[in-house]
Amino acid sequence: MDDDSLFRALADPTRRAIFERLASGPSNASGLREGFGISQPAMSQHLGVLVGAGLVRQEREGRFVNYEVDPAGIGRIGNWLRRYQVYWPSRMADLDEVLREMDQ
């Protein structure tokens, strides 16, 4: 699992919405489909991409498969963001200065 697969998975707005819904708690594919207006095969494909990227994990319970956010995937996002954290303070200071100038 590389950063490319992680961000490719999150590039799709439907997958981001599925991921955000799973961040609220585990669910099965049928429960996740509510409100999306997509077919069961399409939901399965989106979930497969999220699982393949390491963002979501699955667990079979009888006939159903439950999905939940994989904390390791969130950790990978955090690690990627930390590489750029060094730039944030100076950029925020620059933004603060621009906003102050606009107020005058």
C-alpha cells in the first residue's frame, strides 16, 4: 500500500463520502448504500478500493461483511501531512499578514 493508492482512493467523492460515513461507525454495505443512490455492485467496488488502499477493513459475520475505518490508514494520512507541517507556521503568518493588510 503506497501513498498513491491511498490518495487515488480518496480522490473519488463517493469513496470520500463512504469513508466519512464509516468514520461515524462500522456498517455493512447495505447500510452504507442508504442515501447514495448507487447499486450494490458499485458500493462493493468502492469498498474494495478503500480496503485495498488500507483505509477500511472488513470483517465477515455470517452472511454479512461489516466495514470500519482502519486506524492504520488514518495514520498513513497523518504521516503524509506531517512531512509538510514545517511549512504551516510560516504560511499561516503570511496569511495573517495579508488579512491584516486587507482590513486596513
